[in-house]
Amino acid sequence: MTSISDLRRRLDLGVVSGLAVLAVLVVVSLTTSVQLVGVFAISAVVASLQTSPRRTAVVGAIAVVAGIGAGLWHETIGTLDWAARVFVSVLITLLGVQGAALRNQREGRLERMTVIAETAQRAVLRAMPTAIGSVGLAARYVSATAEALVGGDLYEVAATPFGVRVIVGDVRGKGVEAVQTAATVLGAFRAAAFTAHDLGELARTIDETLARMIGEEEFVTAIVGEFHGDRVTLANCGHHPPLLVVGSDVTTADTGEPALPLGLGAQPVLTEHPWPVGARVLFYTDGLIETRDRAGEFFPLDDYTAELGEGTVEEALDRLVERLLAWGGQRMSDDLALVLAESEPR
């Protein structure tokens, strides 16, 4: 049995809309003295907004035939006025077909660019390992770009001689240029994470690399963390401090005065925090706190922080993303990157 959803998928909304407009115009023309033959082909223009050039042409052809029929009804067929109206109808149909063809070309180019950008972003944001040593990890990325995983938020983790190091950041701007900037930051992090003796040196190295690659008004806010033993060290470069989850206690990590973002001369002050077994740290970007509901209210993160300690780190992030998307009506106002780390038994 064909379901309603199957029927909807089979219907071409462009054709249906165009024929509906044509039906209204025909009824008005046949029941009044108003001559609408020349505008019957408006139905083809309506169809062209949502369907293919070929189907637009079919709607236009039906409109022209309807115009000829209207001439018979009004007994004007063969007159100069009738011929002019039919000619206008044909002309409008051709314009509608041309419009549909141009729209198809634009959509095709956009789709190809979206695929290229998404592929580039997937190459930049490598899969997060589920654990490195005694640090359990999970990451999620949600793009605000419709139908595509394209944005400027970033994350990465590295097992270094100094401990497990992680970076989460937010590039100013969106689109392919933001992906390129994110790639620069991640490349610098991957190179320097294994040689920089502390997070301050690591942040400064990334900052210097980025400053050579971007414009004066571009920058990247970021938080860099290092897990070692029962402590976690943080370097805040103009970013939101992470959330510390220790048992049922959830607090915002005090990272002091945020330093300038990366690319603008970052000189972060390092802060150290307890990291007992079972503790978790949530790193996040703007999308988590700037998503609004239909009433314009921001996502109430504080209402759900207690859930960050429930279940596995994967389950906790899935639950948080689900609640965020439900709050925003399945739409994001900004890109979102999340990394949840847990101190596991050694």
C-alpha cells in the first residue's frame, strides 16, 4: 500500500503548484468577461521555481492549449487580440523554461561546491579516538550551514610526551575560507604539540603560524588543554572556559582573564585544575550557548549540565546535541564543536 509520505515524495510540487495556478486562471477566465489568456502561462513561471525545465515546459504547453480553448469559449479565436494573447503566453512559457534551467545550473554548482567543502572539512577534522591512555574521549560537530558539514569550528587531540593535549576553537567567519583557517590552526597544533614544553609555548607557536596566514581582522578563539595524571592544565585564548564535571558537581573552569585570540598575539596564562578518576571536561564552541528557540531564548545549558556525567561520554554528547537541536527547532544559529573528556582508571 502506498503511504501518504510515499505519495508526497512522488508528487512534483512545482507541477502541482503550476497547474493549481492555471486552474484558477482558467476558471476566472471562463466564468467572467475578463480575458486572461495572455497570463495563463504564469503557471509555468510558478512551476519553474520548483521543478525541472522539461516539466515547466509541460505546464506551459498545457497553459497554451488552455488559452486556445478559452478562445473557442469566448469566440475570439482567430482574432488579432487572441493571437497576441497566445503569443504572450508562449513567450512567458519560454521565459519560465529558461528560468528553470538557470536555477538547475545554480543549484548544481552549489551542490558541487558543498560536496567539495564538506569533503575538505572531513579531511581537516579527523575522527576522534575513543580513548588515549587513561583519557576517554568523544567529539561531535554540527554545522549551521544547511545540508552541509561546513564551518569554522575545530577540534583535535594528540598523545604527546607531555600528556594528552587537546584544542577546541572557533574561527571568525564561515564557509570554505573558515575551513582553510581551521586547517592552518590544526596543522600548527599537530606539529607543535609534540615539541612545545608547555601550553603557553604551544599557543604562542600556533598564534605565530596563524598570524602569517590570515588577514588583520581574522582570528580564532581557542582553548588548549593538557591532561597529565590527576591534573588538567588549560590555556584560554579568548574562548569559553570548559565545564568541569566532578561527580554531581558541575562548574565552569576558572581560566583567568582570557588572552587575545590566536592570530592576534595570544599570550595565555596557564591554569591547573583537579582531574580525579571519573571527572569529565566539556570543551565547546559558541553554538552551544547561542542557539535560540522560536521565542528568542538562548539554550539553557545550566539545566542540562548535570546530565554530562551520566552514561558514557558518547551517550552524554548525543543527549546534549539532541536537546540542543530540539531547542532550536532542528536548526543551528552557529556551528558547534564539542569534546568531552573523561579521566578513566589507569
